[in-house]
Amino acid sequence: MIKTAVVTGFSGFIGTTFTMQLLKRGWKVYGIDKFTHVSNNKLTKQKHENFNFENTDIRQIKWLPECDVIFNFAAESDVDIGNQSCDIFVKSNIDGVRNLLDIINSRIILRSDKPIFFQISTDEVYGDLQEGVFDESSELKPSNPYSATKAAADLLIQAYARTYGIDYIIARPSNNYGYFQYPEKLIPLAVKRLSRGKKIKLHNAGKPIRTWTHSEDTTNAIITLYEKAERNRVYNISSEYEQTNLDTVTKIINSYFVGRINRNVPNIEEFLDLSFDRPGQDIRYAISCEPLRSLQWRPEKVFDEEIVKLVENYKREFVW
């Protein structure tokens, strides 16, 4: 049986990798994206008989095709922009989700089988911690407007499930890295800065700790959850590989100039600007994902191997 999916935010970072994987597996995909400056044209410039797309905002759509599942990747996610003004974050991350849920409840259920609503959330909804890890039962304590809007969307989905009987899965991935990422995030932005002869701006002296999961591992985790997971539950996704942002940037610099991470570039501090702090900065994110691992998912990508290839890719494919 051929599966049909709606994928919102399909031209974004993880959305592109995920949509390509669904098409490779023979799915029919209906994509929705409002095509902002962070979007890429990897999918839209190719013709695929199982892929159609619509250029629109998830807040404004009034119709969705009959499908088995709606994967919602659409979101505003730049923390620094959200700290300046969170208006668009509220509109997209909360009201956009509300609109999708209303369409499922008022139109799709009346005319076709009820699809699963699969929300791509974030580990940032838990806030930060110095030691230990968060699991799926941990309290939500978002630290910034971006993570607050994602937490609100998660709660709204759970409320709709209770009130209207909508089936859902909420996935909360850790920090992702991989291909197709716009240079507002650390790795592609650092490569872009180096390519322009500029210093890498690293807030809070690079001390914050992040867990890095490759977007292809996250894609495989989401598919595993759709195929095997219990409905109406939250699942964390994490490689559980963590390091400081300074360690990450050091590996980027070494990869950029030397082509390997275990041979240090002299005077690395000359490539860094440590002069500012981020408001509401989370010191450390860390989540466990035992329910996902119990479904036989394991991360396959090794950061220290992938970062060299990824830096070379972003050097070669400069994004303005």
C-alpha cells in the first residue's frame, strides 16, 4: 500500500532531508512551504511524479488532501530573531499548528480517514540543566520565546487529542546538523564567516553545551516512530553526543583549514569573536530517548567524521 503524507516546511533544513527520504521509499508527498529566505530549492527544481507542493503559509491554508499522516516541520526557529520580536513565532509556531488541527477536525475527519498529526518539536521545551538528562516526562520549562511557542504548540496538540480524538506523535529532537541548513545556524554560519575572512561570533564564550544529531539520523527516527511507535505520546530523539560550542567551532576551523579535526590550527582564538552573550542563553541541553531506542533505532552518523565532509560541502556551496 502506497503511503501519502503532507509535509509542511518541506524546503527547510530537516524537512528537505526527510521529504527526500519519503520519496525514495515510494511515498506520495504533498508539500507545503511559504518559502522564506531560509528555504532551499533542492526539491522544487526536480520533477518527481509522487511529489506536489503548494507555496503558502500553514496559517492560511483551508484545505489538506486526504493523507495518512501530516508531518509538521514548519516553524520559525531562529532564537536570536525570536528574542528580538516573537510575534511571527507566535503566529507560525502556535496559530499555524492550531489551523492544521482545525482542518483535520472540521474537514478531513468528516470526509476521509483521520490522519496522524506528527509534530516536530524541540528538546528546548525542557529548558536547560547542569547535570543529568531530561526524559519525555520532564517538566516543560522553556527559556526563550522560540521554545515557549514550541511548548505551547505541544500542549495545544495534546488538548485537541483529548477534546476531539485527534491522534498524534510529538517528536522532540536534539540539536541537528547536516546538509541543506541555512547559515543562520552555527555550522554553516561559521563556514560562511570563515569564507568571508570574518571572525566567528560565539556567544557566552562558547561554554554552552549542545547535543548533536545528524539530520539523516533524525529522519530515520521520525520514520521509525511513524511505523512502530505508540500513538498519542511524546518521543525524544538524540544521538546523546554532546560537546561545548567552543569544541564544535574548533572542529569546524580545523576542518576548514586542515581538512581534519585532530590537527589543530595555530592561534584558533584569532578566528573567534567572544564579545557578546545571548539573552536567556541555555547552558546545556541533554535528553534521553529510551522509548525510541526500544524500537531498535540507533544513530549511525559520527560527528567527528561527518563534520569534515559537512564543512567541505558548505565551503563549496556558498549561500548568500
